Amino acid sequence: MSLSADELIEDLGRFVTESPSSYHAAEVVAQRLVAAGFTQLGEHQDWPAEPGKYVVVRDGAVLAWILPEGAAPTTPLRILGAHTDSPGFKLKPKSTVVKQGWVQAGMEIYGGPLLNSWLDRELRLAGRLVTRDGATHLAATGPVARIPQLAIHLDRAVNNEGIKLGKQQHTTPILGLAGSPDAAEASDVLNVVARTAGVSAGEVDGYDVVVADAQQPAVFGAEGEFFAAGRLDNLSSVYTGLQALLDTDGSAPVIPMLAAFDHEELGSASRSGAAGPFLEEVLGRIYEALGATVSQRAQALTGSWHLSSDAGHAVHPNYPERHDPANRPLPNAGPLLKINANQRYTTDAPGTAMWAAVCRAAGVPTQEFVSNNDLPCGSTIGPITATRLGIRTVDVGIPLLSMHSAREMCGVDDVAHLAAAVTEFFATDAI
């Protein structure tokens, strides 16, 4: 049953809170789908060939699809592609740093975060731990860390000359005091994380742990028209794809699929990233079960579409010169159709027409995003998937301000607009 716009925003807040790392996001997606009747598959298992609803997790990535009754070797796909990771910080080996009586966590920069946005806010540590018995444990703390800014009394020029952060020296979070009564506990950063998973640090042989904002998501604005949270780039797209798949009955002669990859912020080149083999391998297994020949699979992919859904930029009122002068997207005015002449986004004329038809049928507005020519354009998983598989691809997403900040913002109606459009996209073969 479809949720209202207010219910979607409230639930998106829960989803973000439950998903402080890519590994949590993939697991939460799988759990929600299994609760709704999907069958979780293991990659090491034989997969069923009969129609049904399926989900598979690889590290911090998750793929889920509905195989409809009557699916044939040439049945096309409708894929919503997104990513589960966000820019920030990742815990280094030998993660405990003791300086000047403070216990700090040694961190490495992950992707391209707005470093100053991580200052003076309470932070969580979250990710996966692998213990010596080979088991993987998800772990997430409450607010345990903070990167404190230097007081203005000790940096009088900061408001005139701007803050200058050294990535190694100035972005190390504090967790405790080395001389406190609880020093034995606080002096081991890994133990702070491990105890939330019910294991001891001594049992942990490997870990992938990142930092996440501890502040709760919130609706704000003069009329409650905005929504703020961490990781909206790109949990907003993961969540809308999840909700659209839950709202799809699978009666259309297409295979709707959510493909949420990890490591997009690093270029996607990993076993769980869009440049890796995960999607191609899963599609191979699906079409093999349908008895598809090489020619029939090629026909299926030719009739398929991929919506590469990643957050885009709303026009910033304080920096209007950084945006294209004619295309000025705003929150709550509809999801973005992202366009770039140099194929940093994949949208072309047939894709534009497809997206227009989907949004018309869904009854939602849409708006275009294109970069200012004087500024380099970012990219998405869209060109990667199009290159690997040859599937027709269109780039879309909701508009944000403060992208790559520890806490980003969007419009409260944006998630409902995108979810409705993706639901229509999943349910039609008339494109």
C-alpha cells in the first residue's frame, strides 16, 4: 500500500537512521523486502527458476527483483540504480590515537566530503566486523565522537580568511580522555564499536567502519517544506526504489529491479560497485533460469531501461552564479532529469521522452538539471551501467542543497514524487 508524502518522509528518516553505513543500508533493504514476502537468495546457492520476488546482498550492495508470471527469455528489465555509500571518513588500521591526553580515532577520508560540515557535531561509528570464526557482524554506536573546531580566540582570521583544514591533522575525532577512570575501555576505539555488536575487539580480525552523523533527521522550514538528514546522497534514491518495488504488483510483462551499489563515491570499481560484475552476474543467472540464448538475452536487454537515480543540485540562492542561468531546479518542483552533453550523465532524446511519459502517467512534475559550463560536472553509475551492459539509461534524482555535507536537505515532496515516478516506471512496458 502506497504511503502518503508525510509518511514517506517520516519513514525515510527511520531508514537513514537504521542505515549509518552501506552495509547497514543493504541489510535494511533486504530485511524490509523479506518482511514483505521476498525470498533472500545466497550467491553460493542454486536459485529458483519460478516466478517470485527475490533479493540478494553482496557486501554493501543489494539487488532485488520481481520475476512475473509468464516471464520469457526476452522479457525486458526496468532497473532503478542507486548507491548505498556516502562521502565521509573510514576507520584506519591501528585506529586508536592518543594525543595530549585525548583518545582519538584515526580516520581516512572516504570520497569527497565537505570537511567543514563534519565539525562540531556528534558522530556515530558504524560498519561491519569480521571475527576470527569468519562471521560478519554489523555494528553501530550511538553518538561517541566529535571533530571539534578550533576556537575563534585561537584563530582570529578564520572568518575573514576561511577555515583551512589539514586532512590528516585536523579531522581526527575525539572519543574520550586517556586518563579517565574508563581509560581501558575508551582507549581502544575498536572496542567501542565491537561491543555494540556483542563481540570483543580481540575477536575482530577485520573491519570496515565509517563515521555517520548522529543527529536525527528532521522536517523544517517556514511551512515544514524541507527535510534534513545525513546520507540523502544517495539513500533518498535507495529508499524510493525500495518503496516503488514494494508498491509494484509484478503484473506487467517486465522484470522490475532495484540495484543499489556500494562505492559510487570512489568511482564504483569494486566487486559490489556498479563497475563490478554483480549486476551482470545476477542478470546472467536470471536469464539462464529463463532458458535464454545469447540472442534472446540481447533482445531482452535491448528492450530494457535503467533509471540511474542519484541526487542532484537545487539552485543555491547564495551562489546563483554557480548554476546554469536558464535551468534553476528547486525543491518540491519534481525530480530532476540530469543532462550532460559529455555523457557524464547518460540522458539522451529517447530517454528524455521516456522520462516525460513516465512522469505524465504518474502525475508528477519534473525539471531539468544541467551544469554551468564553467564548472566540471559530476557523474553517476549511469554511464558505467550503460557501458557494461548496453542498457538504455537515463539519469534522474531529487534536488538537494548541501550535497556531500554531513547533513543534506531536500524538499518534503521530492521523495513522494520520485517514488511515484519509479513505481510507474516499474509497472509499464509501454516505453
